[in-house]
Amino acid sequence: MELIVMKIKQTAINKLFVLILAPVLMLAPALLLIPVPAQEEEQEQTIEDKTLSPYFFVQGDPEVDHLPLKGTNVDVAVSGVIADVKVGQTYKNEGARAINATYVFPASTRAAVYSMRMKIGDEIIYAKIKEREAAKKDFEKAKKEGKSASLLEEHRPNVFSMSLANIMPNDQIEIELRYTELLIPTDGEYEFVYPTVVGPRYPSAGAKDDSFVKTPYLHEGVNGSSTLHISTSISAGMPIRELTCLSHQIAPEWRSASVAELTLDEADAFQANRDYVLHYRLSGDQMTSGLLLFKGEKENFFLYMAQPPERVTEAEIPPREYIFVVDVSGSMSGFPINTAKNLLGDLIGHLRPTDYFDVVLFSGDSTTLSTEPLGANQENVSRAFDLLDRQRGAGGTELLPALQEAMKIPHRQKAARSIVVVTDGYISGESDLFEYIKENRGGANIFSFGIGSSVNRYLIDGVAKAGLGEPFVVTDQSQASATADKFREYIQSPLLTNVEIRSHGFETYDVQPGRFSDLLAKRPVILFGKWKGNPTGTLELTGTNGQGEYSNSIDVSAVQPDENNRALRYLWARSNIAELSDFGSDNLSEEKAKAITELGLEYNLLTKYTSFIAVREKIVNPFGSAKEVTQPLPMPAGVSDMAVGSEPEMIYLLIVGCVMALLIFAGRRIKILGS
């Protein structure tokens, strides 16, 4: 019924366009030829566009270079489980006018950004970390004074913006960022992800700090002018096998069985429309476990990684209840919606007769298969398949109302409930979603499946963390079946519950995380912290698995502090910041905001409250006159133009707005002619 209503609404919109807008547009050229008094023209130019949504890029003034980012060079050095990444961005103004440029770009959700520098000609300016508002004021001051400056800000843990002031004609500015992150293997497989583009976000009501959402995009299939070069060095400490990159063509060179160097295939330099995803395994599917120590001048840091026990398959698995919440919005059109259908077909098609399920489809509104969970018999499974098969991908992306709808579905007694969210995550207002999940999940575990070449990993990871589930990302349609198998394995037989880590004779403090959720995936249990005195004693992991009580311990005195582990100070601080702010409310308490600010300033880290600012103390633009330019982004691979400005609700608003504006425009000119 709702599908019929949607079609009727779309037909009405089309008729509105033909009957009202088209004739007005036919008159527009004649209306535009009528002169307008200068005062009225100035008033029209001062009207600001208040719309907060992505839009398509249109080239304007030929003297202005609207594409100042010319290339990104990424150098990745993986040593053991720690990746150190250097990102070089080259900006050049090839136009005839000075510009101020803004560029939105992504990063890993686990990235600890600890350094930035700006190079203009032979001059290098090292950025300073400052409180966000203070850094912004310094940047605006430098802009007005005609000085070249750069400002790096965080909008999400995985979305940053680079602002540049006073790029003069023929100026070339090189920005270098440094960050580090921890690579945690899952089922013996390591993954390194370098996100290349921020996908278009559907603006959510009440979302905070969403200025990045209003970003121009190139049309589907159009390459940007910015090149991408990535080189990766992996020193694993033990033999590497199954080194693959499904997202890009790579050319690996083996220095030894445990050391590999990779570069992207340079035949296609315009590859920044999909995440760079690298996978590898170690010999025997071993996972790194053990203890890393770093002794600093003021503080000492440790990282404890404990390998979990083997999975124990239980003979009796209790009845399960699955609620599938599936994104069918415009951004899912094409490859993502087809992959989602395959994934859901595999998950629903393999339910046991004792299981129950329901399906909630969402775009601008929601459609529910049933008012209560259905038995997983052939008839009900066929009903679900029929509903999924009719989806083509259209409309907005209202995930929170859909999740609220899923939570209302009655819960069958004695059935373990799992809610499965399938989406590309192209929304803003993620924090509202995380807060709702934390407060309303009840006894359910919530799992997230991100589908697409450049999914919003912040949302995918956050939904799983808030819902005490696991995140999955499917970048290719062929992965759907294997990912569904992995999901079933995780959900049926947890590895470890009631997880705790205790220190005996090893003086630790400021440890993170404060608590552990049930361990579903086979990955190390991670603990960051600081230590005092001599590194002696033991660290013990305890919990419960299918066979009963489990424990594992490590002798601290057998490990020596290593200067090469200096990244631990950044990783500890980033873990602390994540506990305070990631996957939580935008409206943090004053106490938490202060704690995050202090961590950012003390450990030189980019946070939502601290930014990097670099100012060249030389006036290059005395009058401070420059064109404001927002760098357009390429559409993520596999995402259609439907993701930007073409969803039914947006079309309706656009048409009504255009009609009103043009009628007012016509009325003014008729009034002018009459006078």
C-alpha cells in the first residue's frame, strides 16, 4: 500500500512539474532580459542559501580555480599491529584570482592525528594544536590580514575539513598530516582501510556540526581532477600470506616472507572514489597477542593484546529472533540495493524453523513486513523476498524513525533478539542514533552491515558498539554470502562473556576501556593504559566460554620497554577520547568536553574540541579579497546521482521553491514594467 502511495506522490510531482513549473521556466528567459534596479539586485545577492544538504557542482567564474586540490600522496608504514600514515595533499591555484578553499575528506575512525605542517615554496610552517574556537579565530584573522593559513578541523572521528586562506594565483601549498592507528585482526585477518571520499549525507533534523554535509559533488561516473597515490609497507614480524586488495589494483614487492611493499597501479591515477582496503593474513592464521611497553620522560604506556579462546559450538542453540532494518533510499540505488537484497536473501533464507523474523524497510518513511515477528517458514520467507525484490532505491534516509519502529515490534519470550541494520550510512546526526540505541536496545544485540565502496564507517561502527553487536562492511556483491555466514557464526556461539582483565604486581592506571562487551568475533581483547615503577608481575584475562571458566595470563617482566613503541602515547590518548566522545551524544557534558580538550592539547591530537592551525607570517594578499571555494568531491563508486538532490521529498521542495521564486521574480518585473 505504501509503495502505491509513493508512486502516486511521484506521479503528482511529475504533473506539478509539467503543469506549473515548465511554463514558468519557458517564460524565465524573457523575464531575465528585463532590467532590475541596482538596489534590488544587491538585495537579491545578499540572500543566503540556508539549505544544509549536498548538491551538484557547477563550474562558475572561469578566472577562479574551483578545483585547487591537485593530488594526495599517502605513505603507510605498518609495523606489527601499528600503522603510521603520512598524508600529503597538494593544492595549487591555477586561476587568475586569489581563493580561500575548503576541502572535506575522510579518515579512519581509529585515527590519532598528531601532526600537521604547511609548505609554501621552500618555507615550512609547523601547525600548532589549539582549542577549536581559538584556532578558528586565528585562521579568520590571518585570512583578513592577507596571510596564507591552513586550518584542520574534525567534524566526526572520520570526517575532517581542511580550510586554506589566501592561495594566490600560481601558489602551490603542500599540507602534510600524520596519524597512527591500531590494526586489530578478526578471525586471523588484518585489515587496513584508507578512506578516500566522504559520501553524501542525508541531513538529519537536530544534527550538530553538520556544515560538512553541504558539500558539492561531481556527477556519477565523473572523475575529479585530484590524483591519488598510495604506497604501503608491511613489516609483520612473521610470514604474510593472502595479501589482497579488492578495491584497487596493487603491485606488491616482497622483501622477505614477512615484509611486503605495495603501490597502486599508476595506470589510473584518479582512484579517489572508493576506499583503499587491504587484507592480509599471517602464517597459520596467528593473531598478534602479548604486551607492548613504552617508557617516556613523564609517563609510561602499555598495550595488552590477549588472544581469545577457540570457538566452542554449542549443541543446543536457543530460538532466535531477527529484525532486519534495511535502507532502500536513493543513495542505495543500483549496486548497494542489489547487494543488500543478496545479503538479506542469504540471511533470511538460512533461518531455522525455530527462528522468527521481521523486516523494516526505510527511506523517507518506513514499511514493516509484519506487526509482529513471523515464523521462518517458507511462506513467510517468500513474503519477505517479494517485498525486497520490489525495492529500487529512492527517497531520503531516515534511519532513526525506522529503528524506533523496529524497537516497537513485540519481543517473543525466550527468544534471543538481534536487530540487523543494513545501510550505506549516508546520514548525519549519528550521535542521536547512538544515544537512542544505548537507551532502548533492551536485551537485543544490534549488528550493522555497511554496504558500498565508501560507507560511513563511523555510523556502522557506532551502531554496533552502542548495540553491543558487531560491524560488517560489504564492498562487493560477491562478499554477501561469506559475510552472512560469518554473522551466523558470531551470533550462535559467543567466544567469551563476562570479560575482565586484572593486573597482579604490575602497577597500572588510566586503563581503557573501562568495561568489555561479550566477545563475538575472534579478535584480541585490547587494553591500553599507563604504568608506574618497574614492569613486573602479570596481566590476566578471565571470562566464560562454552566450556566454563577461562583464564589466560602474561608475564610482564619478560617484556622490555621499546622506544619504537612511542605511538602508544597517541593511541592511549585516542582510546581515552573515544571512550569520552565517540559513538555518543553531540551534547557532551562540560566535564567531558574539558577532558577531551585537555587530552588534545597535551598529546597534540586533533579532536572535536582541538584543531591544527598553521599561519605564514607574510602578507601576500594586502586587500584580503579572495573567492570562497568549496572543493567538489567525486561521487563514491557504485553510488548513483540519486544520492544528491534527487530524492522525492527534495524534488518536491525544490520544485515548490522554484515555482515560488520564479513567480515572485515575474511579479517584480511586471510591477517594474507597470511603473
